[in-house]
Amino acid sequence: MAGKIKLSRRERIKKGIRKRITGSPERPRLSVFRSNKGIYAQIIDDNDGKTLVAASSSEKDFSAKGTKIDQSKEVGKKVAEKAIAAGIKEVVFDRNGYLYHGRVKSLAEGAREAGLIF
């Protein structure tokens, strides 16, 4: 029962965030998804509805060890490197209803360190 309440709360927060945040071709949206085992990030152009760049901790070539927070930082760096290679320098950060701390914050800091602006 508590899981359903938690999910519905996150969905409600997510809807509020998505009302204000949209990704454009000039400034796409960096969306974060957090599961119990991994973390996923993708950069999305909402006008075309296409994912431009994606990275996750479950990719085959992902080699970061340590805590999930350390892995999140590496995913942030990896998505930023891929984005810069694709010509994307500025994004809008979409925390997807999650609180901005822990793994979500670590991913954002990793992306900023690698040169992404948001």
C-alpha cells in the first residue's frame, strides 16, 4: 500500500514539473530515471519526441564500481560527453518527480563537471 502512495505522489510531482519544463531543439530536456538497481539518463527533444542521447549504469561498457551515488556521477559524466559530441551544450534538467538529492543530485553534478550547462 505504501508503495502505491509513494508512486502516485511522484507521478503528481512529475506532472507539475512537466507542465513547466519542455525540451526544445536548442535546449533539450535531460530526464532522469532511478530504479533500485540502476540509474538512467536521456536527453530528449520534445518537439520531435525523440531521444537524442542516452546513458545508463546498465550499459555493457559501463565500468564504474562503488556506491550507487558514485555510479550516478559516472552516468552523468557519460551522458554529458555523448551530448557534447552530438553538439548539445545546454539542457533543461528534469528530475522526473524525484527529490534533488542523493543519486539524482550526483548525476546532475557529474553532468555539470563534464561540461553540460543547465
